[in-house]
Amino acid sequence: MRNQPFVLAVHGGAGSITNQVISPAKEKEARNALESALAAGYAVLEEGGSSLDAVEAAVRLLEDAPVFNAGKGATFNKEGGIELDASIMDGKTRRAGAVAGTTTVKNPISAARAVMEKSAHVLLVGRGADQFAAAVGLEIVKPSYFWTPERWEELQRQLNNERRPPKRRTGTPPAGKAEKFGTVGAVALDMSGNLAAATSTGGISNKQFGRVGDSPIVGAGTYAENDCCAVSATGQGEFFIRYVLAYDIVALMKYKGLSIEQATARAIHQTLKEAGGQGGVIAVDGRGNVAIDFNTEGMYRGYILPGGKPQVAIFR
């Protein structure tokens, strides 16, 4: 063990997050959830645990927090169902695991890790992912567990708006005054110098049944490589997939020699913005430098360094 400084960063989504949109009660709930996730991951790292264990622990807490769009409190698809996506990656070995379209796994991030460690695959989807999770002993719940009245009301508003002209053009990503991309994620550097990243989401509210975004796609919404950095993204997933945004940050560091701050800024404020996409990322490099950047009005985010004092922010 190198016993070097360790660090953890988390996010709970980005978007039109302002004082006018988020109530004081929701702001307090989100801050408490972010701090709890940071505390859970920090406890792992402080004891010399792995970055993989830390990001899984942090994301599980965020999945259990109804204020975020992942796990409990996930958004509904157009048919009134909930489909969950998640991925995790080990920066030391570049092994990765992911699930998409799960409906009964309480904590999809743990299912993603099980795919990485207990199968010969990287990505499992739908019923196959649910069956695999049950077979390896993960906690299984009824789909109704994920239901919350706030998300259901959100879907009903969107469905009602679709019945009124003018309709949104086909192929254009959903947008709205109070749109929030509710993906959650974590990145960490442990005492042994190993990086890891994890991301989990319920996707976009009112999405087409079967739609999969960037969160379970390695290189798009999640990536970790010890020689460079670990990245977890949130935003309009179609753009993150098309521009392989998480890996783009790694490539900018590896082949352009950019710092982690420069690489994340270029990816978010040039590549993503010029393509017409919105979102943000959290990233940490092998030296413990943290970069958090976004091109939206706000982003639920936080980080914690040795010493144990969490730093949490929401608004720009």
C-alpha cells in the first residue's frame, strides 16, 4: 500500500437546478443525501479500502435517496414503467460491468459490479440482468418499490403536454424549463493509487420504452484508467454516447497532455456544448486532483478529502 492521499467525488445529476426550481426542503434533502454518500465512501477509503468499494458504497446511498433519479425515485418511461441503468469500472485493471433496463434490482450499481466480477460479460440488459442479479444473491424488490408520487406526477404532466400542440420534433432530446438529468455517480482514488468510477440512473422521464442512455456505456458515461483519471457523467445521454465523452476526457489527458481541469472543461464547454448537449462530469486523477464541471444551471455535487470534511454544492 502506497498510503497516498485519497479522494472521493459524487454527483446527483445536472440541469435546470436553481433556487426558483428547487424548494428549500428538496435542497436540504439533496445536500443530506450527498453528504451521506460522501461519508459512506470516505469510511471505506479511510480504512484503506478500495476505490471500487468506495464508489459502490457511495452510489448505493444515492440510489436509495428518492430525491435523485436512480433506484428509489427513478423516472418513469412513456409506458409507466421504470428501467434502471448502471455501470462501474476499475481503473487498475480496466475491467467493467454494467446493466441496463433492470426493473427489480434494488441497487443496480451492485448488479453492475456483479456482472464485472461474477460473469464473463460487461453488459447485461433487461430480464437477463434481473435474473442474473437474483442468481448471485442481490436484493430483489417489486417494481413498485421504485415508485414515487413526484415522478409519477412528472410523467403525467409530460404526457398531457404531448397531447397539446405544438409537439416536440421527433428525434429532438426532451427539454423543459425545469429539466434535470438525474443520474448519480461517484469517482474515487484510494490509498493504493487505484481509481474507480460508478454511475447509475433511471434515465429521462417519459423516455421511449427500451431506451438506454450513456450511464451503462463504458467510455460514454463512465470510465476509469489509473494512468489518467476516473470519470462519471450526467446529462443528455445521446450526446455523451455519440461523443464518447468520458473517454474523450481521458484521451485529452493521455494524448494532448491536458490537466484534468483542462480536459473536463474542453469536453463540457466545447465538445458537448458545440454539439448542442447539456450535462456535467466529476473526475479525479491519480494525484488526487478533482475536477467538477457542467454547462447547465446547476449540478448536485460534492467531494471529500483526507480530513473528512465534505464539500457539497448545488447551484452555480
